[in-house]
Amino acid sequence: MTKICVIGLGYVGLPLAHAFSEKYRVVGFDINEIRINELNSGFDRTLELSEIQLKEALNNGITFSLDIKDIEDCNVYIVTVPTPIDSSNRPDLTPLVKSSQMLGKVLKKNDIVIYESTVYPGVTEEVCVPELERESGMKFNTDFFCGYSPERINPGDKEHTVTKILKVTSGSTPEIATVVDDLYSSVITAGTFKATSIKVAEAAKVIENTQRDVNIALINELALIFDSIGIDTNEVIDAAATKWNFIKLKPGLVGGHCIGVDPYYLTFKAEELGYKPNLILGARQINNGMGKYIAEQTVKQMIKNDKKIKDSNILILGVTFKENCPDLRNTKVTDIVDELREYGANVDIYDPWVDLEETKHHFHHELLDKNPFESDKKYDSIIIAVAHNEFVSLREEDFKNISSGKEILIDIKGIVQNPTWRL
Ligand SMILES: NC(=O)c1ccc[n+]([C@@H]2O[C@H](COP(=O)([O-])OP(=O)(O)OC[C@H]3O[C@@H](n4cnc5c(N)ncnc54)[C@H](O)[C@@H]3O)[C@@H](O)[C@H]2O)c1
């Protein structure tokens, strides 16, 4: 009988464990004790599962543990640990290596290890498998097998949830590819696509996000050009998008755990093989520069309106990397804050979606602990950085009420009618 262990219970692992728990016995494993305790008490701080869904999983018999003994009797292990980059934008495979070493200690004959973390082509077979073999003393594709099935969920998206997104699968032998595919098709209602190899499946995922990054970079570059010309980028996009094959994207910050990170996995591999991926790296550079550009435009607008920058009060609305979601990993709002503080401005940041305690681990700036629209403090400039519902519903007079003198409204998300400047 199939017993599944999901290793790494974050944005990806928890919804997956929940989906499998409807049909299989499932153990969720994580090294974060706080996370395990919270999940056992029915609380998911990522807000990916509702209280009802988490209770459903617990009623289905799912267990959450940080004890390796609790995963020893599983026969399918699915790894959904983070794949970040280091300060030099190089892949940090430590969580994958460590979880593989741990799995090597519990692997039994005919077990299958499926990786879901986003990687460059080759990581499963060239980095993870050697760890599994070394720790277990068993032979790959004789004693144990592997699969790779990339995850496509989108944090905060309640429509495209894990079972509703077609899933790419693969296996280390044709037979295992079918076993892996059958396993996922039993819970993924949107269906599956069996890729021809593990490397192909790994590459498919990393190019999905690379393509998006490059396309956004093009729109960002256009925004910089149109800004100098003095025309509104959004108006240009609306006009161009009347052509059937124009890809309609908006300019903006590219943060988060995926789009701003995954391309570096591919460029790392390309450079290791002697190829310089100029287009992908150029796109990364453009997208990484947007925070500084927005800060500079804010300063420009303030000067144009006779406002002093040094010791001015600037309010930033939103810090998460996308709207209506508490995820602030790799948020680029931090670049706006850093740049404005360089100019000597006092910057307040408000985001009703984030947990202030957790913010301290991901963000080096303090956040306001109360709603600025309910306080007496006045701001010289307000930047709308994230389109949370709470900000979309604000009215012109709300901004006026907390502005000192003429309001300067910088709208990165295109949510207000008459901003002073928008991207
Ligand atoms: N977040 C997304 O929307 C998304 C979408 C598609 C793909 N991905 C990819 O999925 C992977 C996981 O992303 P995530 O967003 O779920 O990350 P996350 O940070 O939300 O969760 C990862 C979890 O793994 C745990 N962990 C770390 N090291 C571990 C170890 N050695 N053993 C066991 N548990 C360990 C952490 O404590 C954490 O709870 C990444 O490769 C990411 O690129 C993420």
C-alpha cells in the first residue's frame, strides 16, 4: 500500500500533502518545529489551506512530524524544500542536499523519491541521487527510483490550486515514470503530462518562470523608455494589446521565491557549460533595478512639487511580493525603502497581510503596527506598492486625509484614478 511522505511543508508541500491525504496515508515532515506545532493545531500561516481544509487533512489521518522515525514506513517520498539563491545569485542546494541525506537513512528497497523543488536540469540525478546512494548504500534504478514533478501553484491564488493545475511528471525509468504519473493523476483533476525524462521536466519548470521574467523585463524596459518620452506605458499597452498575439503584461517589481530566483538556476547551469545567457541575465538586471527607479521617480515628483526629501515622511503601502498574500520572500519593496532612506527620507511601511513577527526574518525594515489611515501622521508622499484589496478600496480623500500639503501619490500597481506618477 502506498504511504506518502511530503518533506518540506511550505507553500508547495502543505497543499500537496492535503491533496494526497484524500486518497492515501500521508505524513508531512518538516524541520521547522514551530511550523509542525502550528499545523498540528490546525493553523497554516501561509494561508494556502483554510482551517477547514487543514482539519479535513487531519481527519483524513495526515500526521505532521519532525521525527525521522515517523517517516520510516513510507514508500513514496516527495521533496518540496526551498531552492533559494545565495548573495551572489548562485543556486543554494543545501536544503535539497540535506533532505536527500536524511532520506538516504530511511530508504528501503523499491522506494520512490520524487523531487518537486524548482531546479536546473540535472540536479535530481547529479546532485540528489548521489546523496541518496551514499547514505542508503543502495543503487539508483536498481534498489530505489526517482521522479521529478515540478509545482506550478501561485501563492495566494485560490482559483489555480494544486489539483486544478495540469502537472508535469517524470521518472527515472519508463516504468517508474508511469507509476509517478499514475500517482499524480489519481489526485490532480486537471490531468498530468508525462515528460520524456527527469531533465526535461526540470528544464520545463525553470523555463516557465524564465520566460515570464524576460517578458516582464521587456515591459519594464519599455516603461523606462516611455517614461522618458512622456507617454503612459499602460495606455501604450492597452493600445498594443488590441493585436491578437501581443502578450499583455504590466510593468512592476519582480520579487518572490520563483520568478526572480529560478532564472538564476538556469543561468548558473548555462555558465557552468560555458554559455553566457545574456538575454536572461539582462532581464534579471532590468527587473532588479525597478525598485531603485521607482524611488528615484518618487524623489523627482516630490522635488517637482516643491517638497523637501531629507526628513520627509513617505508611506509605502504593501510589502509582500504580490497582492492578497502574506508571502514577502525576496520582496523588492525593500529596494525602494533602501533608496529613499539613502536620500534621508523617513519611510513608514504598512501591510495588513503580513505577520509582524515573521517579517523580521525576511525583511530588514520595521513595519507599522497600526493602520496609517487611522492615525494623525501626515505624509509627503505615498507609494502604492502592492494591490491588496484593502488598498484597492481606498478613495481619493483617504489619501488626501493623510497627506501633508499637496498629495504625491506614486502608483506602481495602477489602482488609483489620478496618481501623481504611475509605472
Ligand atoms: N511558493 C510557490 O508558489 C512555488 C511554486 C512553484 C514551485 N515552487 C518551488 O517549490 C519549492 C518549495 O517552495 P515553497 O514556496 O513551498 O517553500 P517554503 O519556504 O514555503 O517551504 C519549504 C519548507 O521546507 C522546510 N525545509 C527546509 N529544509 C528542509 C529539510 N532539510 N527537510 C525538511 N524540511 C525542510 C522549511 O522549513 C519550509 O517549511 C521551491 O523549490 C520553490 O521554488 C514554489
